[in-house]
Amino acid sequence: FILVNMVAKRVRQIREGSEYLVSSPKNEDVVVSLREVAAGKVFLKPENEIEEELSSMEKEPEIEPETEPEAEKDELTAED
């Protein structure tokens, strides 16, 4: 399962323009990717690095609290 995912991701990278990491003339991208894995040129990131990347992407942007216009503030205090 891990091998299939690694190769699939590498095939996408190659098709998006990434250079081959091994010499492999006239082979399909899948074959090149498998050869790169076999040659030790492609690695799976450790799980903790993946979790750090995901947590940094999940952080919500800071939103400043809305402030009421001065006229509305005066109306609210006058009614009380």
C-alpha cells in the first residue's frame, strides 16, 4: 500500500515537470518511479513531519474582533 502511494505521488510529480532521478530512457513514468524507489532516490517522509505539515495547514487565520461604529456605541449607551 505504501509503495503504491509513493509511486503514484512520484508519477504525478514527474508528469507535472519534475526531473527523473535515475537514467531511464523510453520508459513509462510508472516504471521510472518504481526504479527511483528501488534505487533509494525516493523516500517517504516520517509520519511526524507529515503531521507537522498538516497541522500548519489547519491553523485558522487570525481574525480581529469586529468593532462597532461610534454612532452605534453612543446609541447603545444612551438607551441603557
